[in-house]
Amino acid sequence: MTTNNTGTLDTEALDELEKQYDSSLITRDNGAMLSQGLYYFASAFALYHIWTAGFGTPVEHVHMGIHLSGIFILIFATSPLLKSQSALEYHKNTLLRWGNVPLYDWIFVCGGVTAALFLTVSWNGLTLFGYEIAEQALRQGDPSTADIIFGSILVVLVLEITRRSLGPVLPLIIIAFIGYALFGQQMPFQVLKHPGVDWRQFINNMYFPSEGIFGITLWIVSTVVFHFVLFGVVAQRMGLGQFFVDNAMILAGRYVGGPAKVSVVSSAFFGTISGSSIANTVSTGSLTIPNMKRLGYPGHFAGGVEAASSAGGQITPPIMGAASFLMAEYLQVPYTTIIIAAMVPASMHYIGVLSIVHFTALRLGLKGYPEDKIPQFINTWRNGWHTVMPLLALLTVLFGGYSANMAAYMGLIFCIIVGFTSFQKPLTLIVPAGLMGYVLWKASDGGFSPTLAGLLAAGIIISLMHKRQRYSISKLFDSFQVGVQYALAVGAACAAVGIVVGVINTTGIAFRLGFMVTTSARDMADIVYSLIGWIPLEVFELTSIERFLSLVLIAIACILMGAGLPTTALYIMLVTVAQPALEQLGVPALATHMFVLYYGVISEITPPVCASAYAAAGIAGANPFRTGVSAFTLGIGKLMVPMVFVYAPTMLIVLPEYFTVTSFLQVSLTCALGIFAIATAVSGFYLMRLKGIWRALMAIAGLLLVAPSLGSDIAALFIAAPVMFMQITQSRTANMPNNKASGHQ
């Protein structure tokens, strides 16, 4: 791994590092001919999705079949059965291997594509080798033999592409669900027993649309998630990522612990466009982590800051790793509702990270960047304003009430206009001219409001006006290829998670698991209450303890099940499995969806499976596990805030039955103060060093402040008061004239 003369890793080293921790990016050498063919196929695959986003998506089963076929082709052609060094190296063409792809993988490609497209071909009926297949509506519930064959092939191959992309954990979980569906009558616990289904009925549920593989999970990933993953890659390579980093430097670089605060701010910015926390970590961490180490931060802490900040991008509006669109679809609410609800909880995460970074910098005596290292605001915006235009176009369409895929379409076309077209290359002007015509066409038939059409038309003209570097069209297709590669694992995982959704709808296991959670929590609560029930606070009542333990059990399950999964896939699985258990506790639907998303995403920074932290450790040259522990500690705000909005949904703002200005301010401000107090305990510093009992008291006070209860807030103030008095007294003593004491010693 090499570094350039600034101490940051070069592009090739960063690509290798990202592959090391994102198994979906490890591909075989296909040789010149097949590699070029797959490159053009991936570009065509991206262009197909861009076209359908703007001009209309085919019927569900047709579009999902095409999308899944592309995933089969690209994964089986590029990802070997076992990712050994020998399998990745190029081998000459033989009768049993072409383009370094073994014959069995070509058979898998043919089988997967045929199974994915068979529904489209046979939808209105089909005669196959003299065998009559009725139209699909007549086969629903009574699948033909061909349906059973192709459905079985599809189930097996979807599990295999998921294993090749993400490893064995998710396929094994899904196989367990399949086993439960088939052998439910043999479960050892009565609460889990169900009549079971035979293979024929199982395939009927998994293969036909509306449930299973061709259900909502694959539909959303093929119409929304894919586009936003592609947008994130193209926008970053077009210059938006660097613009974010420069603005983060301007905002935070000059203050105490500047490089670490730049990491937090830039990762928050970058998270708004990135669908991958690993990509976020590598992209921004390549600059911020070496700078943090030069300033004096320990390597594991520098990596932890970057990993915790980058993982926060998956809960940061407006895109939230594409989970925001999924949530809006599941809850049948406007997209803007999800964005408003997510703002305050996401801010709590960054308050926690920034506070720990700040107090750690004070304890270590670390300064900010020198003034000459801070980019100039005017120069930064003069040179980079144009890179914001695609994001503005995307958000304008989204907040205008239009569909997510239309917003992604606009964002992507604006990326092309801003980054790849110019008056010096007249042929490239076809793109802005075509988009202008498209906007006028949509306005003429009522598809766009006059206001939106005017804003987009003005944006097209403005986007052409900048005089900065334009990239070649080949660079654009390179971005498409990388974006498709990122999206393959997400598509495979979401198709596979569709099986989990189908099993749950077939067996009702989610409600059974919810009953088991509440029963277990009730038994545990009885024991805990016998020990602490004497404390005269509402939070220590039996019902409160039982509810809290139920939430803890569900949170742990979400962290364990979400480990190593892309954000969209983990959200879909967790909202299907865990959300019904939360509903049984009387938690509002929006709060339950946010709860499982938060704890699923926390798996990104929870050892031992914390890919973002391990990638950051690779840049920092630090111990991976210790970096993971640092990242988890820094993400303490994200760990606690879901408990707050479950107990006090007023924090989410958009639930009128819970929201009042007074309750919102009380819950949000005390939560922020609590996270701030816990940050002082974690870092061991406030005005002066915190040690021993004083550190423990600040942690306890912080936890009580976070708890949304007036009684706990008052108790917290009494607990924190002696610590504050001691800190103020020692600080004044240390700062007295002629006093050599120093709070940094």
C-alpha cells in the first residue's frame, strides 16, 4: 500500500483497501475481451435504469426480471465460487472455461436469466415443447411444473449470488427461515409451531409476484435504490465529494481537534449522497485519518472517528442509504415526513461524535489546522459551486412531491451536464438540450408544475456556465461501471431478503417472535425489579423495566442480524422480523421503523463485524478490533437515541398525537445535554481531567438526562452538580496568575 507526498493513500491503494473490506468488490480477472464486454454491459445496465426512471418503468415483473437477470450475469461472470487467489487470477480459455469463467458459472448465468425472465415470457400463457402453460393469474396458487422448476432454480441461485457478494451469513439466515417454513410442524417450541408448507406451495409464494423474490424488496431496489447508489458514485467522481471535504475544512478545521471535526462534518456531508458506509469511510478517511494522526490522535481513535462519522451517513437525511425511500413506501407516507422525522435523531449522533472528539482533543492538547491550511471560502465556492447543482436538482424534485426515481433521474442527468458536457465538445450538448426538451415536454402535459419546470430549466442553463474541468465520456462510463458494481450486492441481498419476507407472511413468525421477546422481558423484569424497585423514579417501575428490556432484546437482535448487510437489505429484513414485536409494545409505526434502522446500522461499527471500522483501521495502520471499539464508543449517541424516540415520539416531530413544542424542546434538549455529558465521561475531560468517581457520575447523569422523564432530568442535575462544582473550582485554580498547574498535564 503506497502513499503520496501528502501522506494520504493513493487512488489505487484506496481501491484495494475498499475491496479488502467490501467482499462484493473482489472480482476475478476476466481477460481483455470479456472484461470489455462486461464493462459495456454494465454501462448499458445503468443506462437502462436511467431511461426507465425518466420515461417510465415496465410492468413490475418485467422490470424486476430484467434487473435480476443483469445481476445474475454480472455476479456469476465476475465473482468466483470461492475467492481464492487462484480463482481470481486469469486462466487461459479452454473448453470448460471461457473468459476465466468456469462452465458451471455460465450454466448458472443461463439458468438464472431464464428463471428470472420466465414469468415475463409466460405471463399471458405459453406453449413450451407441446406443454401448455396457462396465464399467470390462473397459476397463482396452483403453479405449473415449469413454475416449480424455474422457481426452485431462482431460489437457489439468488442465495448463491448473495453468498458470493456478501458471504455466507445472510444465506444461512435465509436457509433457516426456509427450513422453518417447510418444517414448522416439527419445531420444538409450541409457540413456534405452524402447519408448515410443502415445496410446491413454498415456491408459489416465493416465485410469483407480490410476495417473495419478486416482491416489494426487489421492486424498490430496482426502481429507487439502484439509482441512488449510481447517483452517489457519479456525483462523488464528478467532484461533489471533494467539495464537501473542502467545506468541512472551512467549517471545522481551525478549531480544537480540527482534522477530527473535519472528518465528522465531511462524512456527514458525504453520507447525504453515499449508499455505502465503507465507500464513505475510504473516500473521506483517505484525507482525514492521516491528518488526525499527524495532529496527535492515536491511530485507533482516528480510524474510529472516521468509521463512526461515515456510518452516520446511513441515518442522515435526505437519502439515508436509500432507506428513507423504503420507509416512505412501507409506511405509505410522504417522503418529506421521513426526512423531517430523521433530522433530530441524526443530529444527536453527530453531537455525540463531535463532543467526544472535542473533549479528547482538549485532554490531549491538540490544536486545529494552521490558518494557511484552511481552504478559502470564496475560492472553494468559486471553483466548486457547480458540483452542488445535481444535488439541488435531485432535492428540488424530491421535495416537490415527485417520485424518488424521477428525482434520481434528474440528479444523474445533471451530473452528466455539470461534469461531462461543455461548449468545447459540441456533441455533448445533446444531453442538456435533450433534458431541456424533456422538462418542457413534462410541463406541457402536466407532469411537472410550471414552477418546477422553470427551476429545472434555469438549473440546466446555470450548470453549463461554469469554467472548471469537464471529464471525458469514458470517465462517465467508468463511474457507471463502479456504481453498478456497488449496487450488485444490494440487489442480490434485497432479492434474497424477499424470501424472508415471504416466509414471514406465510408463517406469521414475526408475531410469534414478538410474543417470545415480551415473555422473556417480563421474566427478566421481575428479577431486576426485585433489586432496584425501591428507587422512587418512574423509570424503575415494573412496567417500565419490562418495556426497556424488551427494547434491549430487540435492539441486540437487530445489531446481530444486520451485521455485514447493506443498509437497504438490513432495513427490509429487520422491519419485517423485528417491527411487529415493537408494535406489540404500543410503539408508533414510524418510531418502530426508525428504531430497527438505527440498530441495524449500528452493526457497521459494532465489533467483531464492523467493516467500516476495519477499513478505517487499514488507512490508520491501527489494530482493527481496537478501532472498532473506538468507533462503537464514538457512536454512543446513535446507540441511545432510538430508545428516546420510542419512549418520547415527540422527537420525531411529525406525529401530531405526540408532538407539542414544549415536550419536543424538553426531550430534545435534555437528550443532547445527556449525550454531551456522556461524551465528557467517555473522553475523561470537561474543563479539566475527569477521573474515577467523577467520570462515573457524569456518565450516570448523562444517562438520566437522555431518559425522557422530568424526574430523571432532575435527578441528573443533582448527580452532575458536584462534578460541575469540582471542575469549575479546579479550572479557576489552574488558571490563577502565577499558578503553574495545567489542565492538560
